[in-house]
Amino acid sequence: MQRTVFHQEHDVFRDQFRRFAAREIEPKIAAWNERGMPDRDTWRRMGAEGFLGANQPEEYGGAGGDFRYDAIIMEELSWLRAHALMFSLHADICVPYLRDFGSPEQKERWLRGCITGEVLMGVAMTEPGTGSDLANVQTRALREGDSYVLDGSKTFISHGQIGDLFVVVAKTDPEAQPRHRGISLLLVEDGTPGFTKGRKLDKLGLPGHDTSELFFESCRVPVSNRLGEEGQGFSMLMQELQQERLCIAVSAMASCRRSLHDTFEYVKQRKAFGQPLAAFQNTQFQLAELASAVEIGQVFVDRLLASHVAGDQVVTEVSMAKWWTTDLQKRVAAECLQLHGGYGFMREYPISQDYADAAVQSIYAGTNEIMKRIIAQRLGLG
């Protein structure tokens, strides 16, 4: 079915990025997965080609385009299984905090570098004892003169090792009631005294993802590095979460399509009892069901893409999309692995990596249980 959310200029952009990715990204994926992180030169190459600024302001070196251009990059990277880059984390989750809430001085200092690939961003929300309950973060940033003294620890932080600039969620008023009014966002640079990068975490899936612990001990951060006003951090986080969850849904659908495509090819070639697996009714029915679900999910995500670009508030709907598409991704990967038989359990077949990679999709960016809670609240159920 033709996708109407993209226009001719988007299709031209997709072709351009696809050629770039075939040349600059695809040959490196295996090495990234082995090393546990991508190389910085590829980020700079993406910046030089304009792929980090398609959705960013022209005055800072971006192209001034809409979010659909970045969605195209997410889809193409997911199709290649180039998850190591975590493009959406940098360009569409972290950079918007700087673009939307940063002061002119902050933007001039860092936003250009984010678009060229010289500055790589991460966001430090999750703590060892605090997951989705952001209002309960224990990291503190207490003001002393023109600085905040930052103390605390974060975990599961993407770009933890190679990141240059982190949006750190911290309590600047531990006594605030309600609790979320005491949260602020601080921009903390790599190399700041008192800021230590801990170990790179060993994960079940996404081997090329750089996921780490971060520690702050008497780390002095200039007040000029605060995003927005003190105590507005939680509000800023909530404003950006719509796009974050849409990013997850966009990538999940592209990953579903890749797993399904590879499985179609496999069952046509693999024979059992003298005929291709594709000839068995059970195989046909399973793949027909999965293909139907993927098509339905894509229509929903495309509708949300159009609504988001139009500036509509679709918090309820993107929460629905986040849990539904990631659950679908897990189902598609599991059933496609089963159709591969024993070969699906072998690492030489990419479906095995798809299966492992899909596991975290329902956990990060707000667990799927949290998504359902948000939906229920917004439906007036509690």
C-alpha cells in the first residue's frame, strides 16, 4: 500500500540517505557491534552531508525541514539494523531540548556542533533506584553562587561513553511539593570535574549501543548551563516525550518490516519434507497474520507522523503506538525466529539479533505498562 505521509521531496531525501548509508554505514555495522559503539567519524560524515540537521533551524546550520525527514533516516537505519548509531536519540530526543528550551548563548555554543556531528548528545534520566518515576529522582543539584553542585548517579545512559553533552535530570529543590516542581535540566559537558563515566554495560541485545553508567560527585555546573527556569524540568520533559515515543514507534515498524522481509525470503528457499516452508499452510497463515498486523501498525504510525508534523497534541495516541508497535516487534521477531527453526537460534542469521534487540523496546522510553497507565488516565479512568 502506498504511504501518503511522505511527499516527493521526502522520497528524494530517502534515496540520498540510502546511497550514503550503503557507502558509509552498512560496511561498518559488524565492527560497531563487536566494539560496542560506533565511530565518531561516521557522525561527522552524517553532519557534513546534512543528515543531522534536516529537522533543525537554518540559522544554526540545519535545513529547516520537518520531522518526516528524520523519520526517514530512522526507518533506513532500522532496515539496515544499524541500531548502534542511535540517531534518533541524538537528533530527535536530545537536541530538541537544546533547540526548544536553550538560551541563545547555549544554542550558539552547542547547537551548531550537534548539527555538524562534532557534539554528540545524551540524556541522563534513569537512576539505579528510579526508573519511570522521574519525579522521584535522587540526583541533586544545589545552587552555590553561580554554580550548581551536582551529586548522584545515572544508569542505562545511551551514548554514555562517546557523548559530549548530557541533559541531566536533577532535583534543584528537594523539598518542593509536588515533587516534580523541584526538577531542573542541566547541560553537563564531558570532562567537567566531578563528572565520571562508569562502565559500559553488557546487554542482552543491541550490542552496538553504547549504554553506560554516569556518576556526579561535587560536580560544579554553571547556572548558565541550566535549560529554562529552575523547577521547569519536568514540564520540559513532558513536552518532548511525544516525539520520543513516536521515534520508538517509527523504528519498531521498520524493524518489523525487515524481520518479515527476511523471513519471507527464508521460507521460500528452505525446504522440509520435500517442499519449501512457504508451501505449508501453517507458514502461510502465520506470515499472513504478521503482514496484516504490520500493515495496520504502519498506517497508524503514518497518521501520527502527519499529526505530529502538523503540531497536533497526540500524547494519548503516541503512547498507544509506543506500546502496541513494540509489542508487535517482539511478536514478529519471535514468530519469524520460530519459522527459521534451528537456524533462527544461530547468530549467523540476523533474525536471532532481531529477537534479542526487540526485548528492550517495551522497556525504554517509558515501559509499556507506563504507556497503558498514561492512556488510561487520559481516557478518564483514573
